[in-house]
Amino acid sequence: MPSPPEEEKHSSLDTFNCRIELLGRRRSQFIKSFHFISKFKMGGGHTPYKVPDWRIYKIENAPELVQVQRALASHGLKDPWLRNEVWRYNQQEFGTHWARFRLALFRGFKWGLLAAVATVALERTLGGGGHGHGHGDHH
């Protein structure tokens, strides 16, 4: 079978390259538009997270970890990775155990109480409390 003329080879190759380039552009535009939409719909768009410097985390700033360090030292042990847990005990950022417990327990309390009072008031006002299940003579 004879090979196609030289200019047909180039034109088909150019067409192929053109299609690849067009697909690449469409793909990059799709990715850019998806990135924009995901930021818009998913609440993104925050500034990049700044990783804090590791030197700010000191065991001396976390009383619970100081106790752990002392307990380990009494047995002749040392935890070289204990500093990695200091961030969890940062009271300025996360509060104390009691403060976190109160926050978790009472976070929606006022709205829940308001909803319960409104429900009871509506039930009593509209008279829908019995649902037709009285202790009457009807069986």
C-alpha cells in the first residue's frame, strides 16, 4: 500500500495536535471552573493555612503533659514525641476540659428549649394532644 503524500501526513498530524491542544484547553478550563464552583459552593476560598512554628510548642505550657513527663521520669523513661501533643492542650485556643464540656452540653440548649416551649404551646392551643386515643367507651 502506498504511503500518503507528505502534506497529508502533516495535515493529519496538525489536526491531531490541534485536537489534543483543544482537549487540553477544555480540560484546564473545566478544572478552573470546577475549582471556582467548589470554592463558591463548598465555602472555600480561605487564605492558605499557615503552619505555626514548632518552637512555640513547649511542654512547660501544658500542665497535663508536665505531669506525664514527671510520671515517665519516675520510671526512668522519656517520651521524645511528647512535644507533638502540646497543641491539643493549648488553653487559649481550645479552653479547659470543663469549658469544652459546657460548650458541648449547652451549645444548642436555648434554641432547643425555645422549640420545646413553642411545640407545647401550639399543641395546647390547637388541641392536638389527645390524637383520639381517649379512655372512652369506643373500642
